[in-house]
Amino acid sequence: MLKNQKFNVKAELCNNLSKIDLQELCDATEEAILAGGGFGWVSPPSNKTLQDYWKGVLLIPERILIIGRLDNVVAGSVQLIKPAKNNEAQSHACVISTFFFASWARGFGLAKAVFQKAEAKARHDGFKVITLEVRETQLRAIQLYEQAGFTKFGINPKAALVNGKYIAGHYYYKEL
């Protein structure tokens, strides 16, 4: 970070992606995967696969995409996942998923801004609880969740298998 320089940090709901936004989101996704935060991917898929993934996210009504921009460049995102309409018993809760940022965009407050936008959207949509899972290796994300008031309620010691090694997943919830 450069001292005394201000950066434009913005979190926004995303209903469509321009070609440039889509490519920036794919680039940020690839960067995050290479840094070990690939929300399921261990190595980056092709650019076409990434583009198809993000286009697909926008087509799923139960998924709300929130993107983060640093100086107007898409640097990461988070998704709120709503329960299926026929899931009455869990209609009070949504899930935070695919929360990531390119490593070059970390340290500017962007993750916090996007996370706060997601929480506000969940509250606005009437959800009472947010849940999430995070790998034990994602220490900064765990710190952010705990600072935001999330409570850890469990650990799955074999949540992910990366390069032949199991990585535990930590499970959190927060009442809104």
C-alpha cells in the first residue's frame, strides 16, 4: 500500500457483467485460486470455464452476486445463497459462499465493504441467520468473520482435499 494515497473501494450488487467486468472477475478468480482461496478449485480452470461459471451464477435466482471494486477494477466477490423455495424449514437462513479477493486487492478494506454489503442485503431480504464454511488455511477470512460477530459451531477435519492432504473446514453462523 502506498502511504497517503486514497483508493476508491466499492461494493455493489451485480445483476449483469459487462465484458470487461467479466474478464476482471475471471482474472481475480484465477489470482485467488493461485493464492489458495479458490472456493473449490485447486488450480485455475480455463478462462472459458471461469466465464461460464460467472455467467451461470447470474442466471440462478437463489444466488446473489456482490462484487468488490478497487479503483473501479473488479477484484473479488461474495455470493449469498438463498434456500430453495420449497425449503420452508430453512427459509430463515442464507449462506455466504465464494468470498474471495485477488491478492493485489487485499489490505484496502474491500473485503470488509463487500462483506457488510452482503450482510445488509441478507437482512434486507428478511433472513435471520447467515451461515458459512471456511478452510482452516484462510486465516484472514476467519479473522474477518469472527470480527463481524460470527460464531464457530463446528469443524469438519476432512472438508477439502488439496494436493493429497485434508484441510479442515470451519463452520460459522451469525444471527442478524
